[in-house]
Amino acid sequence: MKQLVIVRHGESEWNRKNLFTGWVDVELSGRGISEAHSAGKALLEGGFDFDVCFTSYLKRAIDTQHIILEEMDREWLPVYKSYKLNERHYGALQGLNKAKTAARYGEEQVHIWRRSFSVRPPELSEDSPYNARRQPQYRGIPSEEIPMCESLSDTIKRSVPYFEKEIKPLVMSGKRVLITAHGNSLRSLIKYFEHISDEDIVGVEIPTGVPLVYEFDDGFEVKSKYYLE
């Protein structure tokens, strides 16, 4: 069996405040820090170990993974970061309160923006302080690769090819891999792993800070999956 563990970052400050976050680089909340410690302890107590780790460019995922590795006494493991594992880019919705946005635009419209497979939210303006094209962590990436908004479909188009190229070969070679990322980038991978339809994936939810263990056969078909709590 080939094994892979994925973890959605712990609760962030903007999760706590019910704000659209996307690519905005926000801190973990106190609860999120506790969730990350719990995830690390659960993995250690479950007898898990890793050879290599992957995460995004966003500190809520980076910090979650660091805390997990600290709990496991594995801070020395190699960690690879890629913006292709970032959260879905919520465009001009980023920083807005979800309830207030629903009151302004209507519950139905906001539900479409949040849960539709291929509909993008309004595009972020170039002069926005949240424009990743102007932030140093993306300085080595061509600007045309940095989105100003994304649908879930768009997120899949960057996260799944990255997984196939950089991570899947390691898993298939027997390496023990940990991915710590975000709700939508991980939903993208889950859709790929489980062959979930475009319609059904929009209803999949991933809890914060709870390791999800996948076991694959030699053909990379899922043989089992379970949360480690």
C-alpha cells in the first residue's frame, strides 16, 4: 500500500471572523494553533512518520505544518512550498465578511460564487493591497500565472498537475508524504484521488487541523481513507 496524509491548516484569524480569505496571508487563530498541535500528536500517537512534506506559500498552512512536525520531532524533514497548493483565489471577495456579502448581493449569488464548480467571483483590482502580483513571495513567478480570481475548476488546473508531477511519483515510490494545504486545494486533490464528479465535489467539506489518511494500491486507486482524530 502507498500512503499519503493530507491536512487542512488549522483555523485562521479570518476563518474565525467569517471573512473570505483566499490568497491573503493571515495568521492562525489560537484555536488553529491548538488544532495543529492536536494533529501532530495524533500522527505521532498513530505511529506515523514522513520522508518529505509539501505545503503552500501561505503562512497558515506553513505554520500548521511546522507545528505538526515539531510535535513529531521531525522539524528536520525537507519541506517543499508551492503557490500551486495555495487556497482558491477569491478575487474581490477577499477580506469581505461572508454574511455581510450575502446581505448585499443575496444568498443565492454568494452561494454560486462560493460553491459553483466553474463560476469565478469578481476579479481583484490591480491596486488592491491583496494583489499577490505585488507581493515578494511571488516575485519569481510570471505575473500571468498569478490569478486575480479563481473558480474551483481553476484551482484544480494548477494543483492537480503539480501533484502529478512533483508528489505522486514520491508516493508511488514508497515515500511517506505529508501535504498541509487548504480547503479548496485539498478538495481539488480529493476529487482527483476519488474520481468525484464536478457536481458532487462542491459538497465535500474538510475539517481544519484533522489529518486525512489515504492508502492507494499500485494503480493509484484509493483502497482506504480515514480521518485521524
